[in-house]
Amino acid sequence: MPGRIFRRLPSLALLAMLAPVAAAQVREEAPPRPLPAEVQADVAAIAEHLASVQEEASPLACGKAVENARWGVETMLEVGEKNLRGGYMTQAAYDAATPTLKALLGVLTVQDCEAAAGVRRDFYQCMSSDYNHVYACGKAHSFEP
């Protein structure tokens, strides 16, 4: 299961971060509320921003990289939980996303960063920038944990 974490991370990240919008349109219990056009545009802009590496050439800093990556994943888990409690995310979507994100937390360590090579090192180097999100770095530098 963890071997494909980064391949699935982009959809999981957007699911957790933007689930209020997506789930409002697919909830079975209640009819969806239409979103104003400006909100839909904001959602698209946020998704595009999260998917893009903002700073390419940061020097590798394992402490910062791990802190940034773990913070991003923990935030996605927290937002997913809030969206589930608020009815914006289905239990099935939450159950599908959380094991993968929790497994990712298990591999994001300073020791792993210091031993990293190749694409894995590139991921940590990407996460060394405070301007990059784990979603974008995982998409740009997918590795097998």
C-alpha cells in the first residue's frame, strides 16, 4: 500500500483540502448547494497553486523538509476530518484517503531524508522550500517509500 503513496497523493491532497466544494456537489443525504462562480474560480486557482512547485532550487535542508512535508500531510488529515464531521466529505472518501496519508507520515523522517537519493532526495529538496506544498512536491518527485 505505501508503495504508491505519491502516485495517489495529488488526488488525496485535493480531496482533503478542497472536499467542501467537491462533496457539496455529490452528497447523497442533501441536495447540493450551488456554488457561486467566484467560489468555483477560487477553488480552481487554489488547486492549481497547490499542484505547482513554487521554488525549484532550494538547497536540501532535511529538518525543514521533513517539518514542511509532515505539516502538509497533517493539515490534510485535519481538514479531511473536519470535512467529514461537517458533512462535506463522505465516510468512504475519508476512509480511502486517511490510511495513505497516515502511511506517508510514517516515512517522512530526518533519517529518511539524510539517506535519500535520486527522486526521493529531489522530493525532500523540493520540500526544503517553505513555498512548496507536499502535494506539488509529491506530484513532481514521486517515489516509492
